[in-house]
Amino acid sequence: MLVLAEGVLMYLDPEGLRSFLDSSRSAFGAGTELAADCFHPRVALGGRHPITRATGARFRSGARDGRALARTAPGWEAVAEHPVMERIGTAHRLAAGLFRAVTLGARPYAVVHLRADGGRGR
């Protein structure tokens, strides 16, 4: 099973995020794949993202990287992480590079790939 969660996770609070991951793993079982976009907490919770300013929406969670997202709920492992901002254009590539320098290597925004393992989780 492949679960696509584009534009979803950042709107869930930490408990909602954990519940989403737990529910997806429980419903679909070991081997379930998840692909989702993920903002670093400094970006997600900073309140300065253009989408939140334009719409009044509020991001409620973020993860430093795919491994951190996988640790949100037992039974998930990070498979891959794909940069997004670096591929948009020069200005975004420079901004992402600066962000990585300040955060010791973290990306501001990425698409992460997780897989549910065969363990029992909690």
C-alpha cells in the first residue's frame, strides 16, 4: 500500500501526526510505504511561511528530516529523503543552502519516504 500525504502532515499537531502514522500502519500493515512532504520545525512553526500568511492557516508540526518523522510513531523507518527547494531555482537553492548551514545540515523542506516495518510498534 502506498499512502500519499502531500500538503497534509504540517497541519496536524504532534498528537494528530502520531495518530495518522499509527492509523496508517495499523490499517495497511507492514510494508506500507508513505510519501509526504515535510517542513523543518523552524519553518513549519515559525509562522512566516507564505502559505500561512496568505491563507491564515497554521502549520502545527514539522520534522527535522525523514528519520525524525519516522521516530514520531513506532514501527516506521526512513527510506529516503528528497530535496525540494534546491530544485526550484537559484534563489531557493541559495536559501536552502543558508538554512542548511544554520541548522547543521537540515533541509527546510523535503519529500520523505517511510516504510512500515514488520515489528509490533508500541
